[in-house]
Amino acid sequence: MIALVDCNNFYVSCERVFNPTLEGRPVGVLSNNDGCVVARSNELKALGVEMGTAMHLLPPFIRRQAILLSSNYALYGDMSRRVTEALTEFSPDVEVYSIDESFVGFHGFEPATLEAYGQKLRQTVRQWTGIPVSVGFAPTRVLAKVANHAAKKHPGYQEQGVCLLTADSHATQALLKQLPVTELWGIARRTGERLRVMGIDTAWQLREADPKHIRRHFSVVQERIVWELRGQPAIQLDDMSQPKQQIMVSRSFGRLTSSPHDLREALRQHAARAGEKLRKQHSVTSAVMVFVRTNAFRQDLPQYRNRVVVTLERPTDDSRELIHAAIQGLRQLWRKGYAYHKAGIMLLDLSPKANRQLTLTETPQTEEEARRSERLMATVDKLNRELGRGTIQLGLPRVGNAWTLRAEHRTPRYTTRWEELVNVKL
């Protein structure tokens, strides 16, 4: 059996750990620059606030009741690490799927004991970290996702927070018949629309479909979902997270700026972050698209937007070369007299690093240069991964720059900054 352990309302729960007065109150966490609601407590959901709602569009009566906080990613990332450490006490087989979800293997455990074991897991994670979790047990990852969904939302399991499903039980059949096919893990909206045309509206109907027929019309991943719904393991995490064909990093500025220094610093940070993502999926890029734009909603100001593609001398994953290309692109795009609102980069023409083919047009690189680049980037990534993002940076940002994100309602980073530790008064 395998379990999916999912943290309930994770961002909000992290905030409540260090501020218990938020319990029972409508709390929302905002996106970058305090733009949209990206996490909601159950109380905020009950007020009708949808995911992604822009903060400035919230009705006054909700603004008066709700507590809206800026994203505190340093805190959330560290709390996620602590939850994962707690899970390893129950099984050595822990696969982190996202910041708030992990698959935990329970192979060899007696099925009759798993529900009680799940309760113990929930209590331990809550005691050690303060984070409430839901646990879904099943023989496959897709069914474990369904079980976790039931543990969080189905009246029959919600109170306990644990749901165990077997492949052919009446409970499994009842849940799959109620579950829209688009709510299954791995079924995107467009795939769901195509399935509906074929008369497949529910997860149960997909389970009963001919796997080979599904593969012919979709892909091997969708065929594997059918087998997983039948209780036969067929999916690994790598099947659901294929390398991206493009990588984009961009953000709106905290305030408008006419300074080329602000854009240069922002693009330098974006290029470094894109390089980190590129190396994580073991790819290289051959071109960098750079773009800048003003705020289209400020019609009282001159408008400008443009983009340029900078071809690299050779495919690379070295952040230094990506930064150089980004600055080169900015020199072509920069126009004086505009108040810029956003800048970003997109890495194009990605290919696997392991089996990259040399071309006659690229600038050659010696083996020693390639090894030095790889060692340097690996060291930078390791330090930033272990000591916190931004520990090693290629150039330091100026204090008070315009591109730094707005975070007017961010709580302290309690677990990762000495100067922001909780103060206790006796």
C-alpha cells in the first residue's frame, strides 16, 4: 500500500502555527506583490472567496472580516522540510511530490492496521510541526490521490482525516462514480473534455474503459491511469513530471521604475533562477528570450512592450552565460522615458544535457572549461539548497530597488532568520 499525505490549507496552517489567534478566522495568503489570493482557510472559502481572486476585487464586507497575509515562502519551505522529516519516522520510502504533498510507501504492512497507523501519523505530524494533514491509503498512487481527496472532503472520512481504499471495494466504486474525471491526478481540463466526448464523465467510467483504446487516443500516461484505477501500480512520479520544453521566470515589479539598473538587477535574478530550474531537470538551452513591458492598466502613462531572442554561443546551463545573454537582450530593448512594470526571460530550445549533440555553428568549449562550469554551478545549487535560496548570488541587489516584491503583510520568517525568532515574554 501507498499513502498520500497532504497538508491541509498548508500556507494558512503554517501561519497559524506561529499565530494561534488566526485559528477559526477567515485567513488568506496572497501571491507575489500581494496580488491574488493563492491560499484560503476553510472560513475564507465559506465566505465565497475563490482561488486566484484579485485582492482589490474582494468586496468590502470580506475585506473587513478577512486577514490577508503576504506569501512567506521561506517559512513555508522550511515547514515543508520539517513535515517530511516527521514522515520518515513512519517509513523510509518518502517521495516528495510538492511543497505540501508526499507519497509514503507502506509495503509489507498489514492492511488492517493502516488506518490506525494513519491516525498516529497525523497526530505525530501535528505534534511535531503544528501542521494538520490528511492521509489517503491505496494500492496505487492515483487511487491514493482519490483516497486523500475523500479524507479531506467526504463526510464519511473527513472527521477522521484518513481514508483507506482497496482496488475493488464498494467504497472505492462509490467514490469513483461520484468523482468527475477532471479531478483525477494526471487528467488535464482539455483531456477531460475529450474524454467527455467519448462518453467518459466519471473516474469509474475511465476505470472501466479499454486501456489500449485510451492509449491510442491519448498517451501511455492516460493508459497507466486506467490501470492504476484498477489497483495495478503503473505510474512513477517521473511519469507525471516530464521536463519542460520552455522555462520562464518573470515577475511584476514592486513599483514602477524608469531606471535601467532596476531592470538589469531583476533580469540577473530571473536568469539565475531559470538556470537553477534548467539544471534541476538536467537540460541545456540554446536561446534566451528577454522581454520588458510597462503597466497596460496605467493608460495615463506612455506604453511600451517588446521582446528579443538572444542566441547563445553554445547550449548551456551555466547561469553566468544566461545572465550575460539577458543583459545583452536588455541593451537592445531599453527605451528611455517609460515607467517599466515587468521584465522576464524565457529559455528556449531546451534539450537533454546527457545526450546533447554538437553542431558546426556553436563556439567550442574545452573539457576543462565544461568541468569547471559544472562544478561551480553544482556548488552554487548545493549551497542554496542546503542553506537557503539566495545564500550564493551572482551579484548583490541594491537596497530599495524597484523590482523587489511587495510584501506589506508578510509575517516573520520564524524558522530561518535569527533576527525574526519568536519573542516570548514571561
